[in-house]
Amino acid sequence: MTATTEAVAAAAIATTPVQEQTALHPTHPANKIMSSLPSTPTTATTETSQALSEIFFVESSRRKHSIKIQVKLCPEGVYLRRETDQDDHINEQLIRIDDIIGSRYGPRLKKRPRGGLTSCKNPSGDATQEQEQQPDSDNSAYLYIYAYLKKEKPLRRVQTLRILRFRSSNDYAENLQTAELWHRTIRDHKQRNTTIIDISGSILGSGSRKHLLILLNPKSGSGKGRELFQKQVAPLLTEAELQYDLQITTHPHYAQEFVRTRKDLLERYSGIVVASGDGLFYEVLNGLMERMDWRRACHNLPLGIIPCGSGNGLAKSVAHHCNEPYEPKPILHATLTCIAGRSTAMDVVRVELSSKDKHYVMYSFLSVGWGLIADIDIESERLRSIGAQRFTLWAIKRLISLRTYKGKVYYLPHPKEEQEKPIAAAAASVASHQEKEMEKEAPVQLSVEVPAPPSRPISLPLNLNGDVGSVNDFSEFRDLPEDFNEESEADPDQFVDALSLDRSIFRQHADSWHSAMSRRTAFYSVGGQSIRSSRSRMSVHQRIEAANAEFAELLPSGTIPGLQMPLPAADGWFCEDGDFVMVHAAYTTHLSSDCYFAPESRLNDGIIYLVIIRSGVGRHQMLNFLLSMNTGTHLPHGDDDPFIRVVPVRAFRIEPCGSDGILVVDGERVEYGPIQAEVLPGLINVMTTNGQ
């Protein structure tokens, strides 16, 4: 929906008090534009903000005289104020600064922007002369303000264009200078409203001069990815004056490799936006986690999603979290979220898999599934040509021949007291821990003990083939912090080098170089002065162990026992054994745009919602379960249902029996076998409109 009004059409202002989310509605389709008086604008300046105010006129074809409007620009937004002829009633409106995405100034655009109207006549001049005036002789400067006003009932965003015409001087340069002042003030107010200072003192948000990295899958959206981006995304980026680099993916895992190996990722980009489905976001997330500087990258690079694909669960979950509209224009609404300049911490789930001789780790943001929903999702791929109806048809088929799977399900319940803790504090502690690890001196003991968190198994992130991600590639080590070892200033010839790899799946819980049970998959030696040098305070053996221990703290690691280790009940683990129709773990509200699977989930609550459906459930009950998922009423309340349960957990393990079945992670099929997962609270930041 587009508001076809310009600048501030006085006759368009509703006779209601000012409201933050009120749009202008013209009472007559006459073309109107606001023109400034030949006077000097009023400007008020403080230490933190600047307020601009000026009188404009709008001509109405139904009135014999122009309507006087006062426009005030302040940190809250643009105030519009006029007095009516009836009892001197004052009408006001506020266009919030959050609803304004950008502005531009200069001469009148030859091609009228969408939503704009033509110029009005000079209120104080001769009508004939104004009509005969050529565009080249127009001394007016124009300011175009682009806004998307939030409306309730129904929830939507209304595209609105306001045009201010500055003609207080006969000199175009002076008018242009005034328009530029208003343009800069709008930009400054938006930057102050969205700029965030991180713990290192660097500036994040829209105030940064860094570019935005956009990764586009051209095959998304039924092969119309490029067209969707050019028609719906690029115009908004232009209106918002955002500098961006667009990367077109050319093959599977392109985005993962690009993010993992780009050396200047943190220096050049302020964030990463994925224009595709959930599959490409999965690649970007795992590419970040495979970097040596993964902790800093996850903290400083917020991730955004624009739903150009078929699986859009994350985009819908973000819109739900922000109370933003999704339909009927999901791409437009998601783009507005990405350019809002704010971010919110989001949980990531660390997933371990073991199949045959392979053991690898991946990072998930959506769900892990085993059983009915996973079967419908993967097996219906053969009907992809009929669109979303394939899920309905295959669900009917699976209900007729309802399968059960035998296995064991372990889970570690989430304590109620931890549910009430602010996850933002957990995210801050992660960043704080990183800073401490960067600054601490290399220990001299052979076995290093870290006070917090406690010593735990360490493993490198591995790719889907079970291999360590390019550990031998020297380019990866340039991403290590310069202060990785404080002795670097004294010993300029120090270096970090790959020494050995260990891909054994049976080494579970020791971190020592000599331990046969070590789970570490890479060891690093530290060069420098030889052992005979008087400058060396530790032996070569000690320095290798110290470097390995320090490097291990930089790697993402789990807090639960390894996949090959038992889960003792003494540690709080519960086990359910038997036949299951499905087990599905979700950590976002939506699995797809029309599947409201976990209504109580939050982006950063640190909870995995584990839905367990045991054998014996009736087909009628399962039909109601599937039909109710779009409204979020499918889950039972309490423990009254003997077959369907939902358990808030922070970790779980699935051990299926046999080799015939389907496992999915974020909608993608993985090898069938034992799988376990645990939540890492607030590990990444996602772009939102109500960032904290």
C-alpha cells in the first residue's frame, strides 16, 4: 500500500491528535507539494541533537489560498503541524525517525518517484509565469523523505513519500545548502538512534561506514532470485543510502567457503544479509564458525535474512519477534528489518553427528528432526513441482501408513530458574571471556586449568564430509588476533603453524598432546628462539603445550559428554526408550512461514523445545496435530497427554536403532545415526527492528 502524498499536504492531515504511527491521508486527489517561504529557517542546536523548523505552504485546488504548515525535524522524527480555519483547531502528525529509512536532496527528479506528486504553483507568484517556467530555471531544491509507516489492525507497513521544496532564496546554491542540512540532520538522528558501541569501543550499526555484504542465491524463488532482488530489495537499499557488496552464489557451499576464507570480512563489512531461503543462512553460519576468529565474527557481524527461498522459517520467526508484518510482502518487510540498523542476540545449537567412520560438528539455528515431519519434508521433494501442496499430499500419505522408529532419546531439562535469566548477559559474558583470553599470558604448566568455564572436550568445526575445514591453509591463520601470544613483541619471529591432525572419533575427553583420548583435531607449534637461547623461558615442549591450550580456548566447544560417551542420570539426564512417531527439536517459533511450531520460543531464551510423540498415538490425533501447526495450537498443555509431550531442554541426544530413517538439521538431510545437540545462548546477532 502506497500513500500518494508529497511533503506535507495540509489538507491531508487528519483531525486527530498526533500519533507516532499515523499516516497522512489526502482529502482530494489534487497534486500538492510543500514550498518554503522566502525566509530563513529556524535552527536549534544542542550537544547531542539538532532541531530544524521551517514554514511551508501547500496549495489545494479546493481552496483559494495556500495552507500554512510548520515542519519540525527533531531526534524523534518529523513533526507536521497546521492550524485549520475551523475554531483554530491544530492538527499534528509525527513521522517517527524509526519509520524513515532515508532521504535524498537535490534538483527535482525528472522521473517522479513512486508515491510522489507534481510541484504546486508559487503561493506568492503569478500563476501564468509559474506554468511557463522551465525546469532548468527552477531555483528550488528538493528533499525527498522515504518512510514506511507502521500500521495496526491489520499489521502492515505503508510506503510513504514526503517532498519538501526549498525556495526561500533566488539562489539555487543556498536552497540546496538548506536541503542538504535537513538531509544530514535526518541521517545523524537515525545514526544516533541505531548506533551501538561494543565492548571494544568500535561502532556498530548504521553509523558504520562499512559496507553490507549481501549473498544472493539466483535459483531461489523458483529461479527468480535476481529479479526479486532488483525489483524489491535494491530500491529500498538505494532509498536508505546503504553501501553494499552483492555476491551471487554459483554452486553449493559457495557462501560457506566465501565467509570462511574472506580475510577482510570484519574490516570491510558491517553485517551479512542472506537473500535466499534457510539453506543459505545455514551455510553462512557454519562458514563463520569455521573461522579462526569465529568468536569476534559472530559478535561483530549481525546476520540478516531476506526470504527469497522456499523455506523461510527464520524470516518469519524474526518478524514474529519484532512484531513486524510478514505477509503480503515478506521481501519488503524483511528488507526493512535488515536496514533498521539494530540487532538482537540469537541462540545457536551445536550439533554432533556420528555415522560409520565419520564424526563431525555443525551449527544449527532452526531445528533438528527425526520421524514424521522429517519424512514429509524430505520425501515430498519428488513433488516439488506442485509447490507447497506437496507437504499436504505427503502428510496424508504418511498418516495412512504411519511409521514408528525404535530408539533412545536423552534430554537434559532446562532449569526454570535459568529460563528467567537474561540471555543478553550470557552473550556479554561470551564476548568478555574472549577479551580475557586474548589478554592473558601463555601459561607455563604442562596441563592448563581455566577457571571459567571449566575444562571440557574441545573439537574443531568439521564440514559435512567429516574433514577439518582447511586447517592446512595458511590464509586461515591470518585471522588470528595479533596479540595471540604476548611474547610476540619480544620474539618477532614467532609463528603459528599446523603440526598435526587427529580425526579419530573415539578420542573424547582429554586435551593433552600425549593423551590417547584427546578430542582435539589440530595442534599448533610456536616458533621462536631455540631451547638453547637465554631468552627462552620455557622449553619447546612447554611452549607447544601452552600454545595448544590457549588455542583450544578459541575454538567452539561443547559442555556435554562426547557423542560416544555415556550420559549419566546423576548429571540430570533423562532417557526414554521405545518406539517413536517423531522427535523434533525447535529453537525458533516457526519452522516455515506457515508452521508456528514453538509458540513460546524466543530468539535468545537458551531453550530447545523438544517435541516427543510416542507410538500408540491415533491417526485422528496426528491429523489434528498437523492441521493445528499453522496456528500454534498443536501442542498439549501440561502432562495430560500420554503420547505427545513438549519438553524445554538445553541439550538432547537421539540414538536411532537400525539404519533406515531420515534425520534433518535445519531442513537439510544428514547421515542417519546417533546425533546430539546443545544450545549455545546468544552466540550470534540477527538483524531486527527492536534490537537491545
